[in-house]
Amino acid sequence: MQAKSTGKAARNDAKLAGAVKFIMQNLDEPLSLDMISDNSQISRFHFHRLFNDYTGMSVGRFVLLARLKRASMQLVFNRQRSITDIALDAGFEYPESFTRAIRREYRQTPSQFRRKPDWETWWDINHIDAGPRYRPKEYTNMQVDIVEFPETLVAALEHHGPESQTYKSSMKFIEWRQENGISPGKGETYGIHYTDPKNTFPEDFRMDICVSVENEIGDNPQGVINKVIPACRCAVARHEGSRDRVLPAEYLVYQWLPESGEEMGDFPVFFHYLNVGPHVKEHEMITDVYLPLK
């Protein structure tokens, strides 16, 4: 009987993960509870309770926060767009309603958030543990390739501190890219993760935000420096969707590596962000995860 219950829970989780994905793919549409529950193939009567258990909030609040999260990214990283246009894209008929919603959730007006975002408050609101969850048995079919990664010169900005402040570092790195004419389509963007935020004190979290470059860079006020991703043999797996939680990284380190007979190399896990920029929607993001091997 217990096995049946566990199997049903897993099936419901898979359907709810699909519901989260459906929401993220249709934020521009007038989403309703009936539409979302029908897509998930869970009755409306049960869906609301199960979704609340799965995400910790109602469907309506989840949709609102997802839209505000996307809008907040536009406010900061797409500054040429007007606040009114961003509000309309977020589904608000009037800019005043958008302002009230942003102020209520982030404790800043859209203009204040655009000028100097409070990333700690933003992170507490938006870092939702929802969507696909890592379960070893469900990831046995994840495709893993062994590749030879070439030595790559990068311009890197070192981030040292809480993961909630990585967007602040990203803003500084984007400022450097803009000043040096390195657009989102120029160079390959990487994240080198020296520590796992789940197993590290916030103040000890470390990562580098990088872009490949052809030549050495000069001194700059942002503190961007040259580093090298060494030539190395790597296991690589692809992740599609939000970069809030990249499950293939967990799979490679905690399941694939122990079962493969391989040994972890001397360089940390790094991510290749294949598409970046304010135009990329969260559900369309593509990330390759590299695990260096000996």
C-alpha cells in the first residue's frame, strides 16, 4: 500500500511540475485556474490544494510572482524599456497597479528598484523551491556526454558572498560588457561555481561570472580580470528552463559521478549559459553543465 501511495505522489509531483512549466511558458496569456488544472490533468477540486502543497502558495500568487519576477528583470537589465511598457507586458492594465504590486512585494517602487534594487528582499520573495525536484531514479536516463573542453581565456568578475547578491555582481559585469562592446551575442558566457550554495554558509559562497575573450583585458573600475578555464575532459549534461535550480549539476555530482567510476578533476563545476540577455524568457534558457574529470 505504501508503494502505491509513493507512486501516486510521484505522479502528482510530475503533473505539478508540468503545471509550473505551463505557467512559465504562458505568462503572456490570461491564465486561469481551470486552464492550468486542465493542462495538468488534475481535477480543479484537488489541484488547488496539491499546488499549494507543492509550491507553498496559491496558483494566483505563483502566477503574480512569476510575472513580477520577469518584470523586475526587465526593469534592471532592459533599461531602455519604459516602466509603462513593462507593466503592460506583466498583465497590468494600469501602471499604478503595477507600482502597488512591486512596492508590496519588493518594498520599492519600480523606479527605485530600477535605480538600486534590494536584491536580498527580491531573493527572499522569488527563490521558490518549486518545479522539478531531484530524484535519483528519475534521472537515470539523463544524457551525459564526455567531451574535451578547450582551454578558454575569459574575462571574469569574482562574486564572493550570499547567492542572493549574484544579480548585483551581474549588473556590474554587464556594465563592464557594455563599456567594452561585448554584447550578449559576442563571446560565450560562463559561470564557474567554486562552492555549492546548498552546502555552504552564505558568506562563503563563491562563483565567477565570465565571458570568453580573445585578448587580455586592461584595468577597469568593475574589477573584471582575466582567468583561464583550462583544457579538460568533462562530463556534460544540458538543462533547459529557469537557472534558479539547475538539476543536472546535482545529478552529475551526486549520482552520475559515483556510478561512473570516474574521478572529479581539479577544476570546479562550471555552467555554459548558451543564451543570455534581457530578451531570453526564463523557460527558454539553455544551460550546459560541465563536470571536469581526471
